[in-house]
Amino acid sequence: MRIVRQLLGAAIAAAVIASPVMAEELTGTLKKIKESGTITLGHRDSSIPFSYFADGSGKPVGYSHDIQVAIVEALKKDLALPNLNVKYNLVTSQTRIPLVQNGTVDVECGSTTNNVERQQQVSFSVGIFEVGTRLLTKAKDGQPAYKDFADLKGKNVVTTAGTTSERILKAMNADKQMGMNVISAKDHGEAFNMLEGNRAVAFMMDDALLAGEMAKAKKPTDWVITGTPQSYEIYGCMVRKDDPVFKKAVDDAIVALYKSGEINKIYDKWFSQPIPPKGLNLAFPMSDELKALFANPTDKAADDKKS
């Protein structure tokens, strides 16, 4: 028995030495996860192809979710918890920040823009995606019915409530006295339904999300992404503020995906191949900006990264 105990002790000591996280006393979110044996992931239900439901299982799929899965796998090793239980918690644009703040959700990876304002409320991982905010509108003979934002004066324009696009669109409407009727839908799916049902002439949102909505349309070729980008935004995974050890564990897991090249396979899976549930291909090439983000990861917001 003494030999067995010695062997077990050596194994435990080796595990602690191998894991920087376990080498010091756990605090914050890591302590919570270790003691409960559970991690709670915040996800979306219709942010195609980032985080959404593809079937009735109640489990999300998507580009951002695959990154979450990689974070979980890294934490299993860091915390010596091979059987770490994963709980899923649905969030919306309006609830995602409060649910991270109050401890209901440990990590939220979806389509959440890292900006300076939100950094006052939560912490963000290194960026996982970069987009521009543009318009989705009907195509006429292959050309957009409304080419740019200036063409939307006096028109019904839809966006998603609680997003940076909503804030930008409302500010533009007031500053330029455009007389738009800005409609705030509860989620991206509802916004596109309003567009498809002719209750709005354009849908403003992040271009990659617009590609996801266009791909699931009854006839994708009826729609086109257009307009001068009104902002460039970096998505990040949200974690609780003032927990730098947990944030570093999350960052390390994401950066490992980038260094290994695994992120390219994840991107290709969701943006260059048919995706569930309808087998649609977004055919959305990786931008130079995103390639640069993978090469030089940063947790700065797009509106602050050049400062």
C-alpha cells in the first residue's frame, strides 16, 4: 500500500507541475469550476454560423462553439478534470453580459463584439473573428435594391436589439436626420424574417452574420450584402471581469488553436463547406484582417487596437 500511495503521490505531483493553473491555489472562476466539476457555456440560438441550434438536441453548434469546446478541453487538462460536466445556457443580445456578470455563465462565445464600453462590464478573450457592419437587401438583376446607407432615408430598416449595429444605426438616423424607421428585432432570425416579409428594406448587422441569414433564405440569390462598413468589429469570448487567471487560461486555449493551425480547419468547416441543418455553404472567404488577427492575437477592441 505504501508503494501505491507513493506512486499516486508522484502522479499527482507530476500533474500539478505540468499544469501552470494547478501549480498555484485556485481562485475565482477556476476554483468554482474545479469545486463544482461543471462549466457553464453561454451560447446563442440563431447566430449562424457562430453559435446556433441545428437540431432539437438543445446543444449549440458553430464556429464560436467549436472554440468553446477547445477551451473546455484545455481546462480539463489544466484542472485535471477529465470528466468536466458542460452545461449550456442560452443568452440573447440583451442578457449575455448580465449572465456573465452574475456568474450564471462562465464563458460566452457567440458573436459578441469587444468594445471599450463593454470592457467596463466584462473581460474579453483575444479576438476570435473580425467583421464589418453592412447591409443585407434585395437584389435586382444582381444589383442591390439599396446600395448604401444614404439610400435608406425614410425607409424601414431592421437590426437586432442590444447590438452595436442598433446603436450605430440609431445614431446615424439622428445625426443625419434620415427619417428611417429603425426596427429592433429580438434576434437575427427575427430580423431576417422581417426583411424577407417586406417589413423592412434592409437589415444592418455584421457581414458574416448577414451571410449566414442570406444562406438560409428561401432563395439566397434574391439577396445581396452591400454598403460601406460603418464599423469594424472584433468578436471575443466574454468572461467575468477582474479574474485574470481564468482569462489567461481561456486566452491560452484560443492562442493554441491559432498556433497549431487548427483554427483554419474550424473556419473552413463553417464558412467554406455546407453547414447544418440545410447543408448551405456560406462561401465566405477569410479576410486579410482575420488572418492578421490569428497571426497576432489581441484582446483589444477594434476601436482601440491601433492606439
